[in-house]
Amino acid sequence: MARRLRMLGTTSEDGKCPTLYEDLDTGEVLVQGLLADQGDIDQMINPLSGESMVVVPRELLTRFAPKE
């Protein structure tokens, strides 16, 4: 079942990504963005199958991430 999402904000000039969303049922925060470079991904500690990294600008988090 798909999550019910609410857009929290974006620092993208053209409205695509990066963007933060909140799951209206769980309060979890989701990030839309570009995948990190493979060199960054190779540094992950104990990644599960299918996991990756998304690059998130600090400004996006400080402006739009929930404070709770």
C-alpha cells in the first residue's frame, strides 16, 4: 500500500529534487534526490541489499525537516 505523503519543502529551483516529504500516518521523513557517487556508497557500513545513499543539501534539512 502506498504511503500518504505531504511535501515539506524543496531547495530545488525547478521543483524536482531534492525534496523532503512526510508520511502522514507514521511521521517518517522521505527524501527525493540524486544517488550518491559509488565511492560514497562503497563507504557505507553494513548496507542491506538494495540500500544506497541520497545526497541531501544541509539547507534542505535545516529549512524543512521536522523539528520534533
